[in-house]
Amino acid sequence: MSTVPDAPTIRRMFAGVAPRYDLLNHLLSLGIDRRWRREVVSDLGLKPTDLVLDVCCGTGDLALEIAPRARCSACDFTWEMLTRARRKSIRAHLPLQLAAADALHLPFPAGAFDAATVGFGVRNLEHLGAGLHELRRVLRPNGVLAILEFSQPTHPLLQVPYRLYLHGLLPLVGRVVSKKKEAYRYLADSIAGFPNPDTLSQLLIDQGFHQVSYRRLTGGIVAIHKAVA
């Protein structure tokens, strides 16, 4: 498992790539990232009265998928990301309650939310277990957590091309477009070193979640994890 840099380092990296973050997400995923987020929201089966918290929201893409279906709050600890999430929310005429907050110390009372989501964020937590603990704390009893995170492809024909993409093309394109070589090298390393879905499922169970499950998408490149508080 890779070692996650400390929080100030992560914050600086994401602040630096914020201006090109959305472009690179869509470019590097060939636009499939939009479908992945829609799948997360579909899996939650939200009601208009539900209160949902999107943690590590970045520029707000997942939160903006949730907003037409439920009341959504979103938080991130990188101000440059939050300012872009706010602009996108205004342009889309979709209200988001945005907060600057560290996922390890969420400024919300226990049991405040019916559901919580994290899209490509838990991989960057300095202390994964502490972050999962906080997510469970802010969920009401039987509230649902959905995590969208990168994984490793399961099909043998995808494994070698994916490694070449992850450690060759991704850092190269990230460096050319964002001029931030270290951030996209970190991205590749963090994906390669992140726990596999079975291990993440056990970590969720260790933090008191139940009905823990996951499903792989796009040949196993990503997985949606669901768990009940």
C-alpha cells in the first residue's frame, strides 16, 4: 500500500491542478467518469427529502449529480476546488451548501445525513480509517455511504494496458496539460497502491458499517462501494 502524503501536501497538489482538474478528468477517462458518477447516484435511490453529504467534493461533479434528486451539502479542504464547485453550481442553477472542511474532522453533528458520498477522495485521506469513522459518525442509523474509487482491472487483457496507461500516459498528459508533474505522478502511484475492494470492504466493516458491498465498473477500473451505518 502506498503512503499518502500529509494533508498540507495533498492540499497544495490539488490547489495547483484545480484550473485544469475537470478537463483532465474528462480527457483521461474519455468522458466515462460522468457515467460512473451517475451510477453512484442511481445506486443510492435518493428521495427529495434526503439530506446528503458529498465529502472531498473537488469541483462538485458528484454533488451536482445529487442536487436535482436530494438536498446536498458538499465539502472539501481545498479552497481552489470549492470556488470552482460554487461557480458550476451557480451556472447549473443547482443549489449546493458548500463548506471548507477536512474529511477527518467534519464540522457536522452526528447522525445529520441520510446518505454520504465520496468520489475519488478516500484514496487521498492521510488516515483512511479515521475518515471512514467520520463518515459513519455523520450518518443517521441505517444511513447509506457510497464510495466511488479507482481499483485495478480484473480482466487479464486489461491489466497490462492499464499499467502502461497508469504509469505512462496519465502522468505524461497530466504534466503537459496542467504543468504539475508531481500531482499526476502521485495520482498514478496512489491508484496502484490503494487497497483492493475486498480490503476496503473489510475496513468499512471494522468501522462499524454493515451490509457492505461493491460492484466493479468498466472492467474493474473503478468500483462503487456501498455500506450502511
